Amino acid sequence: MVEFYHSVTLHEEQCVGCTNCIKRCPTEAIRVRGGKAVIAPERCIDCGECIRICPHHAKRARYTQLSRMQEFKYNIALPAPTLYGQFNNLDDIDYVLTGLKEMGFDMVFEVSRAAELISEATRKLMDAGKLKRPVISSACPAVVRLIRVRFPDLVDNVLPLKSPMETAAAMAKQQAHEETGLPYEDIGCFFITPCPAKVTDIKAPIGLEKSMVDGALAISDVFPMLSSKMDHLTSIEPIANSGIIGVGWATSGGESAALLNEKYLAADGIENVIRVLEEIEDERIGELDFIELNACAGGCVGGVLCVENPYVAKARIQRLRKYLPVSQNHLQGGPIPSLMEWESGLEFSNVMSLSENLQEAMMMMVQIDEMEQEFPGLDCGACGSPTCRAFAEDVVKGGSRKTDCVFVYRKQLQQVASTLSALETAPCVLPQRDGEDCQRQSP
């Protein structure tokens, strides 16, 4: 498994060092050095906030190109339910699914089908009392990575089930293998993604050794061709096999509502997510069974790879629900299928540590606390760090100099100027030689 694969990339030639991104990064993974942004790979969670906020488009998402389909004999499209919210006046999901087949896919397997199964599996685990409360959804990979690097006490609260994307890929490949007889390596599964975090989740998955998904196609990349194909459809193939519960996962609160449990909280937007996680860690949120968190505003419809306004897309998803049954996918009796469960648990990644040596880390913490008092506390970002405390940490670690702070630098210049001014008015006294009288002659 790749430790630090990232789907968010930086294009230096377009970066002007404006500091917008360093202020919005939830893990303080970005600094401005030498007039250009620099991303610390061990801290980045690929949430896409820097892509969203950068006015110069210096941050971009890396994703699979459609040409990759040529590498496989049989191709499967895995459309996220978010895709349906990109189209106006859509009343039948089959228009979208048939359009995908017209693009060259041999099979279309809805991720919302797997979402309905994950919802039912979650209900079974919670009813059995096997999960630590409150249970935190593992559906958003950016949130899972955020917990892994910032909230060690909440690692055990994360739901140990695979995402609907991974579950759908496993089910689709198994079905294609049985129907065609082709080996798994000749079957390509392509997720149509609303965000870069899902791309990272494929290349460096959490909870499993290797992803069953072979690539992630951006909704923004697929949308133009898909729209064209949909405009010229002569017949509609009945493919859709999911309901309100599965499609509802596209928006914030959809996953929680599917659990049929009133003791839940659903939050979206990375700043709100962090606030909720901090309150859970401080035990200020009680009597809740389930926490649904989405890094993007509005849920997956707010992903940076979508083409539609998230609130418009959310309204379209809500409208589409009235044409759908409640659910069309259910688990068989018995234990939860292994293809839905994590292969390994979530482990805390201590990337925020100052030092591996505890005593040294404590000494550095004291230095940071003392140095922070020397800075103005404005968190202006002019030094290239997101906050004054982060700057103090950078100085202690050796990545910055105190004089990178314009206020400290100005204060030092004022002290130098004051010293020079004092020298101008001071009496000129020459050092006295042995045997000589040194007297200063008045002008």
C-alpha cells in the first residue's frame, strides 16, 4: 500500500504565494516558502479545500483519464449517487445509467446499491451492541484521514465497514466474472467521483490492503460526454436497482436517515466536522449513537469535482427521491459478508508529533509556548505559516526564522535604528593610550 499518495497536486507556476490555502487547510499541511505554497504530504488528507479556495487554480486534483478503459477487456462504471444531482429535471436514473453504457462501459453498477447494504449492515452491528458509541461513519475518506492524524482517541469509534464504492466494486467484479468468465485482472472498475479524497482512497486505501477499484473518473470530466450521449438516446435500458436510502447518501444526513435511529448527528463542511470531532473528544456530545461527517459542504454533492452548485444538486436529489422506492437491496440472513468489512483496523498516524523522543518533544513544546508570546497573535499568514503558533512550531523545528515574522523583523529594525540614532548623539571618546591624556575637544 502506498503510504503518501495524494490526489491533490500543486502547480508552482500558477502559485503566487497569496496564503489563501494555508488559512483553510484543516491539518495545517501547507506553508508558503520562497513565495510558493508547499504541501507536507504526511499531513495532507486530500479534502480539496485548497482546490476550492485557490483563486489562481494552482491546486488541482489528479484522477483517471477515460483512455484507461482501453487497458481492460470489460469495463464497469460505478456512478456515485452525486452524479444524478448534476442533471436538471431528471426523473429517471436510467437515463444516466444508459448514457454511461453509450459511453463505452459494458456494465453499470450503482454505488447506491452498495450504500443500501452498508446501511443495513450498520444497523445490524449497532443493534448487536458491537460498536463503540458514538459510531462515526467511515464513508468520507477525508474525515477518516483527519481522525487518523488529529484525533487518536476517536480511532476506535470509526465504523469498520468498507465504503459503498469498495463494496460496489467487489460486487460488480464478482458479477462480471460469473457472467463473462473473464479473470478479475481483465475487468476494470471505474468510480465516477465527486472529490479527490476518493481518488486517494483507491490508491492508498484505509482498512484494506488493495482497492478493487481500478480508477476514478471525475464527474466534471465525464459530464460533457455523458450529457451529449443522454441527449441522443433512442431507448432507455432498465438498469436502476436502488432506492431512496441509497441515493440519499449523496447529501448530508442521507446515511444517518437510513439507520432509522433518531440519536444521530450529521455535519458537513470541514470546519464544522472539526468542531464536532473536538466536542466528541472532549466528551461534550453525549447520548448520540451515530455521527455522520462529510468534509464537503452539503455532503458529496459539494465535492470539488462536481459541476453543479451543491445546494442545487441537493435539491435535485431531494426531488428525484419521490420517483424511487425506499430500498431495493437487502442483506441475506446470517453474518455480514466479509466483502463489506475492513480487513484491518484504523491506526493513529502521529504526524503532528514534535519528536519521537518524549522528553525532547516536551522541551520543544515549552519553547513553542514561550516563542508564541513574542508574536502578535494576528495569525496574518505573512510569515508563510497559517497561525502564529504554527509559525512558532516551524521556528523551533528549524523550518523558519523568527525574522520571517514582519512584526519581529520591524521591531529588530527599530532597535537597530534606535541604536544608530543613539550613536549619532553620543560623545566621541577615543580609547586612551598608556601615558597619554585623552581629552575630547569641544567644537
